[in-house]
Amino acid sequence: MKLFHTENGKETVYVQMQDIMYLNQSDMPIPASIYTKVFTGITIVDDSNRFDFVSFDEEHEVKFFRELEFVIDYDQYKDLTDEQLEEEGQKLATKANEIAKKWNSMSSDERQQNSNLLQEHENIGYMLNFLSEIYAVKQGKRFMPFPDFVKLPERSKKKGFFRRKKM
């Protein structure tokens, strides 16, 4: 998940450790300044720190993360209703299924020429996982160590299934 914020007149992006690890495992080239800021010595990412945010304020770093569609921008989803989040998830799932169908119909040679489809499919799965994390945050079931400037939306109040009628 990423967050964009202006600090001292300069645009800054906050990115979670899990996203940086996902990038590190991909074939995508990562700007050296991002790599050296995060990977000094031995870096172990586990459940205790995977949601921690790292800030980047160099112009090329902000641009790099702005262009990464599969790293979810919290601001695009934070105010959506549960139904709207579900719709976004359905759109992504449909897109992933279309890619899988296309991939499965290809010959080995075609798959080699279209290897980017495999990465796109994995990226969509990654996005779906983070949509569910946003849902969990909104429901109060997941804690995220957001930077201080993030204002969490009010939790939607669910109506009870069984309600007493007032007489």
C-alpha cells in the first residue's frame, strides 16, 4: 500500500515493506536509492513489520511508485463503501480470470513471447490481497501502522440481522 503526502512543500510517498519485498522478488528494476534505503545489511520482513511504511521523497522515487499500479494507493480506496470495495475486487478477479484463460489457450512459444501476462496475473492477485487488507482495516479487524497524517474513515455501522421491533 502506498500513501502520497506533501511535507515541507515536497511530495513524499510512503510504501509498506511488504510492497518493497514484492518488488524485490519481481524482475522489475528498482531505483538504486530505494534499494539502498531499505536493504542496508540484512532485512527480514515478517508479520511484525510487513505493514511498516518507509518514506521516499526524491522526485524519481515518488514517480516510480506513482506509476506502479499494483501497489495500491490507499487514498483511492479508503472512502469506498464495502459494496464498492467488493465491486473493485470483482473487476480485478474478472481481469485475472481473463488473463488466465488467455494464458491457458496459448502454446509454449506464445507463452514465452507473452511472459508479461504471467506477471500481470500475479500483480492482480497481489492487488486483491491488499483490497482485502483495506477492507479489514475499515472493519477494525486489522491494524496498520499508518503515518500520523492519515485519518482513518469512520467504520460503517452494520445493522444487526435480528432487531427488536419497538412497540
